Amino acid sequence: MEFFEMGGYGGYVWSAFGFTLVLTLGLAWQSWRQQRQRDAELAELRRRVRSGEGERPVRRLVAVRTDEQPGTSSGA
């Protein structure tokens, strides 16, 4: 029983362990739940893209360099 009392500090030590365990389990559960939600969202987006539903896909813009003079060659 001395081990659990820890020289009179057992209440503090075991409550700290308990608090840490509860927080760790809560964060793990929250992460698991959010991952399931993200997986469901991704599956829905993939389904919509494959079926052609929703808005038109956005075209990607390509950067064009404008620092070259017209009529000059960049390869020397």
C-alpha cells in the first residue's frame, strides 16, 4: 500500500496520471472522429466528381514570366 501512497503524495500523483489519461483518450477519440468525418467528406467529393455533379472544375492558372523583352531569345 505504500507504493500507492507514495510518501503522502499519492493523491497528487495518481490524480495527475488520471487527468493525463483522460485527456489523452479524449484527444484520441476526437482525432478518430474527425478522421471519419474527413473520410466521409472525401468519399462524397469523389462521388460528386465522378458523377459530374456540382460546379465546373476550376481551371488552374499558370504563371507566365513577363520580364523578357519581346523578340529576344532566353537561350544564349
